[in-house]
Amino acid sequence: MRNKHVLKIAVLALMSLNLTAFAGEDKYSQLAAEISNAAGEGLRDKKIAIIPFSYADGREGASDGAIISERLTMKMINLQKFEIIERSVLDKVMNELKLQSSGIMDAGSTKELGKVLGVDAIITGTLVERKGGKIEVNARLIKTETARAIGAAQIIIEKDWLGGDAAIVQPVQQAVYKPKPKTAAGTSVRGKNEYGFFDIIAGFGSSTVDITYADSTYGIRFDRIGYPGATPVGPYNEIKLIGMESSGVGPIGCRIGGFGKGSIGGALEFSLNRTVVGPQTGISATVDGAAWTMWHSYDYLYMTSFGMSGDIYIRHAGEKVNPYFGMGLGLSLNKIEMPKVKYYKGDGVWITGVDEMGIGLMFRLPVGIRVRTANNNQFFAELRYEMNSVGFNRNRKYESSRIVTQGVRFVFGMGFNL
């Protein structure tokens, strides 16, 4: 009999504990249901962010508020009526926007948070400590578009967790929403002036071409243009043709890049250029340092260049218009064709025509402006100084010749938001 009596007492105690726990849980369900009812049909996308609650008396610490908001979050998810922003993402965005991490926010902060996260509303509120280890929770549902409260609810709960704001213990954050949060435009959460781009580019412009032939071992010989049948002159250590005018197209290609939260950005560009040096009169030249004047009556050079380069930009960070300037370096692979140029092989033998590949170093200084449209596409226009320095040797072991193109080009195109 005595054992039966003890068993009854144990069962009653267990039931009492279960009822107490159920009552506590039911309070959070009640709070979630009242907020859900307050939302009604007034929210367009049903996307909500829940901000940790804070004490109304302004005390330091956020442990109690974080625990209560976490429990409310689970109840809101179980209702399956709303899309809840994950806590870690919310904290990151609020830190980036330099907003307070809990409690009541002003109208400007509420609207800005709603815009960046793409949420229709936020749930926030205050806590009031009551006697007997109880806490009064005052919750408000605020529409981010207008920063007006569209619903409110109040519950009183038992503080059934260890620690609290008197002895702060950071709660372990649990993932409450797995998909990566999206903004209203469908892209990852970023600052309002932070974006990536993929550009289709085209350009045109004029450039000058310098060609240096150098061979200090066997020397450089050349036909005296304008004197048919004349004996080739030389050898010389270096012959340099200076400032020849060229035509062509490019750059044509693409680039991918972006800007961060501040003024610094960058891009990686892949482009194609075509350079043609046609007939020239009165070419300035030096032959072993002595000034000469040369000319030719035919297309002298065709060069097709594929470039891969990187740029660093500094911009003025505007919401729609971003003027910028920068600097770029890169490498080029160049197909060099000189149909009429000869090179002396020795023993009276001349070979006509140069057709080879050369590696080049690219350098540029861009100045431009980028405009972002309402749908986040972009248009840009850019002036850039470009130089491409390409080595070649006309298949002669000791020759170290070089082609340098340089000039100003106008580049334009369309970008797509990333």
C-alpha cells in the first residue's frame, strides 16, 4: 500500500510538470496565432523577419530576448503561413546596416531593413520582468513599407531557462530557414550599392604602332624602300619605326566583376583586338640611333590580339550612377603577319613574309561611368588608354624585336546584374 501511495504521488508530480510545460509552450503558440491573425491578407509576400526582443527598461544584454524570439520563430514556422528569415542572415544584415540587434527600431531603420531583406513585415517588441520569475512579452507586427504597426499581442510566460541577462549566456543559433535569403529582386542579400556584373563590351579607336628590330649578334639588314634592285643595307644593331598610324577594330569581348560596399571594385576581361598598319609616308625612324625617314606603299602589319586582363576600379558609390577610374594589367597572345617584310637568312638568301605568334604585356587606364537601370541591368561607357607590347624574333635565334601599340579607345556595352 505504501508503494502504491508513493507511485500515485510521482505520477501526479509528473503530470503537473507536463501541464506546466504544456502551458508554457501554449503561450508561445497563442502569441504566434494572434500575430498571424493580425497579419491577415495585408502582407503581399508573407515574408517576415523576427528581431530579438529587449527589456523595456533598457538594461544591457539580449539573452532572454533571443531565447523568446527563437521560441516564437519555431511556432511561426510551424504555422506554415510565413517565410521566416534565418537568424544568422538577419544578424549579418543588421550589422552591415549598423542597426541595433534587438528591440524597437525607428521608421527609417525598419524601411531600410525591409528593402534589403525583401521582407513585408518584422516582429519586434519589449520584455517586462514581473514577480515570481515571470516575463511579460509585448509583441508588435510592423509593416516595413509604411513602418506602421498592424498588429499586437501580449503574453506572460514563466522563465524556465538557465541564465539570462543577469548572467548572459549566448544561445546557440539554430537554423530556422534553410534556403538562402533573397531580396525582392531575387539576388543574394547585399548592401544597396553592392553588386556584381557581367558585361558585353565593344570598342573602337585609333592607335600608333612602334616596331623595333634588334639583333646585336648578326645585325639587321633591310632593303632600301624606293630603290628597287639596290643592295640591302646593314647590318645594324637596331632599326626602329616610330609612330605609324593604324586602323582596326576592338576591343570586342566580355568581362565579369563587381563593386563591394565601399569604393573599390574590379573586373576580369577577355577581349579581341585587330590592328592593321597600312601604307605610310614619312615614317620617323632611327637606325642605330641616327634619324632616318622611311615609307612603304603596302599593308605592312596585321596583328590579331587575344587579351586576358584584370582591372582595379575606384568609383563614386551612387545608387544608380557610378563614375569610376582605374588601372589594368594583363597578358596577350598575338598573331603577327607581315606579308611583305623580309628577313636576311645569310649567304645572300632573303625570306619574304613573317607569320608567327608573340606574347605581349597589356596596360591600360580606364575612366568611365556605369548606369544601373530599374531592373538592375547596366549600361556603361568608358575611355581608356591602352598599350600592348609584343615580342617576336622572325624565327631568328638572336633577334629580339618588339611591336608596341598604344592609343585611346572608346569602349561601351551592356551589363547584367550578378
